[in-house]
Amino acid sequence: MHGLITLSFSGYLIYTLVVTHITIMAVTIYLHRHQSHRAIELGSFPSHFFRFWLWITTGMKTKEWVAVHRCHHARVDTEEDPHSPVTQGINTILWKGVIPYRKAACNQEILTKHGAGTPNDWVEKNIYSKFGQIGVIYLLAINIILFGLPGLFIWLVQMTWIPFFAAGVINGIGHYFGYRNYDTGDHSTNFFPFGIIIGGEELHNNHHAFPYAANLSRRWFELDVGYLYIQMLEYLGLAKIKYTAERLNTPLPISNRWSLQQLNQHKLQLLRIYDNSVNKVILKGQNTPNKIKKLILKSYHRLSQNELSKLTSICKDNPQLEKIVELKTHLHDILHNTHVSEKVRQLLDWCKTCRETKINCLIEFSSWLESLIGDKQHV
Ligand SMILES: [Zn+2]
Ligand SMILES: [Zn+2]
């Protein structure tokens, strides 16, 4: 079966990579950063283009995607999370992630509670929502007219691309395997530092730390190609970046005083700086084996029962490690669970405890923290 265009194998491959890349960009820029989190504003041209592209290449509806995703953030890694490998198993989410996604997308309560603010115009009501699955049939016809039989194979790749990479890889591996920049209260990970194939969504721990940030990379080696496109759209006057998160710096980077709002925004960054400038320094000084290092650096609330008892017995024989673990847990509690009116006072008390330990790196960290929050006029 011949189509209008005949390409070499590499030609078909490049075409497939380009069209699937556009689909991934529609997901990360339009559905995720724009519609779900409002981290950017999009002009009507890119907005309508992405909506059309998603309809014809995936059949996904904006309201459903947004509602399921916001529900994921609100209930992350609990029994009520629509897709968590922690509660549903990595194999279920990685290989069959589209099933829990569909189940949640059909849940009226989720749609009502989390789907507010998504498009509800004529084209949404009369085409995208009404004929949700017609777009992908048109795409099949277009592919076959253009390329003949190879067009069918390209279509099959297009149909599996999002269910596998978005519903499977991001939702599965992104909460299961990889490194973490931030001690978020969930299991999110950055599973690959170069966000090209999934447009930057590979940096999932960075995203959970700052869900309202348009940029997903934080360290010098991390790449977020989705954000590069957003910057290009902004340059062309087609988008506006509303909020970005700061890049991560070396320990003790900030010298200006913070307001309470800044303190709340940067709590995960503070915990990371504590790890770098206290925990890692002590562990290096004690020549601690890697296995124990991992336990100390893992957030306390993410430890399994087994890991918890191992850590307790290690700390029993090592008062210095016991102190730094205890102080980090306390700092985490103050930053996450204390009422704003009490936060500064408790942090200053915490700094005082650090000084009493006479451990140099702790004293250095606490003086730096005091310099950020100490002047109550600014807090
Ligand atoms: Zn997540
Ligand atoms: Zn999100």
C-alpha cells in the first residue's frame, strides 16, 4: 500500500520522533504547566494549536487530564492517589498506567473537585468532548493517505507514546526510581537529568517540590527542553511565564533576609542545604559506608519499618549521627507543620540547640539560618 509520500526508514523514524515530540510538548506545556498549575499563560494561538493536536493525536480531554493530575498532587502517594506505584505497584503503573488514569478520568467527583477552570467553549463542547475519539481516526486516515502502510505503524507508535511515557514512565518511574533534589513529603524522583524525550517531565521531584514553577530544572546539569520552548514562546509574545523556582546553588548561598512567604517557598531548599552543609560534611568526616549514608540522607518519613530500626540502632552507637538526624527531623517538622505565627520563634530556638551541640558545621548552618530570619522587622 503506497501513500503520497515515500521516505527511507530513517525518514519515517525522524517524522515519528518529531510528531511524538510535539505531542509531548502539548502535554507538558499546555496540559501540565499551563492548564493544571497555571505556571504560564498561553496565547490563544498556541493554546488552540495544542488542544487540536492533543485531540487528533491522543483523544485526551483537557478537563479529565487536569483533574486527574491535580488529584495526584493533592493525594500524592496515598490510597487516594489515582496513580501511585507506592500503593498500586510499579508494574501496574509502568505497563498498565492508562487503566488507573481512565478509571480516575471517569470519576465525576474527581472531575468536579479538581477540573475547574479548563476550557468550556464551543469547540470543546461540540468537537473535542463530544467526539473525543474521532480525532485519532482522522489521524489514522491522514497517516495512511500520506505514507501508506508505514503510516499505520507510525499511527500505532503515536497511539502508544503518551499511554507509555506519560501514564507509565512519569507516573510510575517518577515516583519509584531516580535521585531527589528535594525532601518532598512524597516519593517523587528525578529519573533522568536530561528532559528531552518527555520534555522535562523527567525532573519529577523538582516539579513536586515547586508545582507552580514553569521551569523544571534546578541544577547545572539538568535540562528541561519544555522550558526552553516556553521561553521561545514568551519571546515571540505567545506566552507569559508567571512563576519560576530558583536554581539550586552550593551550600549557604543566600545572604539577604527572607520574608515568611519566602521561608515557606524555600523550605525544601533549606532542608537540602542542611543535607549538603551538615549531614554530608559529618558523614564524610566519619568515613561512613554508603549504605548508612543513604539511610541518613533519606527523609525520615520515607523510611520503611526495617530501615527505621536499622537507623535507630546505628544512631544508638553514634551520638553525632543521632544528633544530626534528630535536628533534621525537628527542622523538617518546624518548616512543614508549625503555624506561621510560631515558625520564626521555633526556628530561632532550633538554631540555639544547634549552637549547644558545639559541632562546627551545625553552628555555621544555624548562624546562616539566623541571618536569614533573625531580623523580626523583615519577617
Ligand atoms: Zn507525581
Ligand atoms: Zn504537576
